[in-house]
Amino acid sequence: MAQLTLPAADWRERPGLEALTEALGAGEGLCRFVGGAVRDTLLGIPVADIDLATTLDPDAVMERLRAAGIRVVPTGLQHGTVTAVLDSGPVEATTLRRDVSTDGRHATVAFTDDWREDAARRDFTINALYADPRTGALFDYFGGLDDLAARRVRFIGDPLRRIAEDHLRILRFFRFLARFGDAPDAEGLAACTARARDLMALSRERIRDELLKLLVAPGAVEVVQLMCVHGIFDPVLPEVTGWAALARSVEREALVGAVPDPIRRLAALLATDPAQADLIGARLKLSNAQRKRLMLASAGDGTGEPRALAYRIGRESAEDRLLLAEDDAPTLVAGWEQLVGWDIPRLPLTGGALVARGLAKGPDVARALHRIEDQWIAERFPDSDRVDAIADAVVAQAIAAPISPNAASPATGRE
């Protein structure tokens, strides 16, 4: 049988990459491309990261790279990983490894020069593909090429044992299924279902990172449905009780051409109230900005004037509300078009301008400013001449009959 080779790809021509691989002994068979770059090239999709595997130990890798004038950073020496810093971007080089011990979260490794042994410790067959940097010759020890052709995500070896080694592989199984798979591998699915409670031992940061990546994968809806049916979320996100809202949101995104967004899709998946959304955001260690956005997405419907909503809560959150709540397709499209390319204006008026009109300094100024702002929004952000007219009328009324602290417009809805 003819030797299969890696197709030509732009990333293989990156400046400095050939010098890097030659320094690491590509001509002697001492290094190979591995993992995502090989997999994604075979699938014809863009490559994000380049990883190298090498029989050289980390000290030898660093010595060779420095001798070749390539900057190197020891990013993970305990696991045999260093990062070569090229002008075209970083490339990780990792010494071949085998697991000595694992506890479901961390692994102790020993270095090896056996390519098959290194491949055996990787999670899925489609991630254990290697390619010669010079010739592109492919090396496949566990049927990864056949699985890739069949769009099948399959554990290397016994799935239960692989999950026991690293519990995160449960979520990785579903994430890779959502990105690359057509149907779940039955043995892998059964193992993930049986060991779902192992997820409780993981840090919430690791769970968050995998979940957010999964939610924007092409097959997210189908895979989330599968996870719900098999109780995968129950140990760590029991609030996820269904996938229908996520499916509707994804359909709306496609209708308007919105870029898939993990926080918006998480809000759809949770379908909860703001207080609960904040608690979940804290549990998943979301950033403060992400938690606030998750709360706003859960705080109300997307009805009303889209630009008014965007002014109140920000464009991103207004888009979230629209995509999560609007069921009428023409209304959704029209509302989305109002937001695309629209620069959110600022009220062309200050409290000082109201004082100059004769309003006494104090809380009445803030209340008058709010009333002016409410009318300005209701009139769809007219120009400064109209704002001046509104201000004159509000100030005149305030001087004649002071504004009650409770007189804010019912349409305000500040959040």
C-alpha cells in the first residue's frame, strides 16, 4: 500500500517552521507534527495551533533551538513541553511520553522514544495522528485515519480506563463529537454515561472551558441533547434540563447570520432567572463581564425597540435578548438589522445644561435628566436641537411643579 501523506497546507509554509523542524532533527526522524494540525489538515479546515512531538528530551530540545537562534520558553518541563517562539507564532514541542500514574485530574509521565507508546496515551484515535515534517508521511497507530473518514470519535483503548486516567475526557468526548462526529461511538458513550459523576472531581475552570467550546461547535444542539438524555450534566450542571431553547436560539442565529457565541448559548441552555444565572456563572468561574452578560440575557424578553434596549443594556446583551426570545422571524430580522452597524449614541446633554436653564442643583437635576433621556430614547434618539426642546419643556415643568422621586417613566426599565 502506498504511504499516505499530509496534504499541502498554508501553515506548513509558515516562516521559521522548517528551520525549527530541521533543528529538531526532522531529517533523522526525531520529530513529527502531531494532533490537531494533522487532523484538521486532513479534514480541510483551518489549523489554529501547531504541535510537534519529538524523541529528544526537553533539555536537548532547548539546546538545539538556542543553537539555531530560535527563542525557546520552558512552558511545561514536567510534562516535556517547551514552546518555540517564531515570528509567525508559537509552536509547542513535546518529548514523547508514557503515563506512570494518573488520578483522574493529573498525570505523572516518563519520557520515551517509542512513538506508539506516546500515541497510546492520547485520548482519541483522531488526535493520535503524526506527520513527517519533510515528506508529510502519515503515521497512524490506532486506526485514526479510518475513524476520521467515518467521522467517528473513539477512545484509544478501554474507554473506562481512559476516563479514569483523566475525567475531563468525558467532556472532551462530547466536544469532539460536536465538532467532528456524525454519530457517537457506542462503547465510548456508554463509558461516559457510566462515569459521569467523575466530573465532580474536576475544577470548575476545566469544566467551563470544555463546555464553552462545545457550545459553539457545529453539532452542539444534537450533542447537548445526547448529553441531557444520558444525564451527563446532572452531577455538575443540574440546571440543564433540556435543549429546546438552545435549538431555537441556534436557529435564530442562522436566520440573521449571527456568529455563534458561547455565553449566549449557555444562557439559552440554562433558561433561568438572573439570580440563578449569577450563581451558575460564579460556580463556573466565569469572568465578571461574562457573569453580568449571562444575568442580563436571563433578565427579560427581547421585545420592544431594539435600539432602545441596546442603549440601556449594551449592544451585545440586546442581541442576546433578541436571539433568545424573539419567535417571529420578520420581527427578529428587522430588529437585528437595526442593531447591525449602529453606533450607540450618547445623550447630548449634561446636568450642567439643566442648571444653566434655571434648575436648582441637587437630586431634581438627575431626575430631570432621566426624564429627558427617557423621552429622547422613546423618540428614537433625535438630534441635539430636539433634545434642547425636550430639556426646555422638562425644566419648565420641574420648576413649576418639582419632579417626584417616583416619577420615572414606566418605560425606563433601567438594568
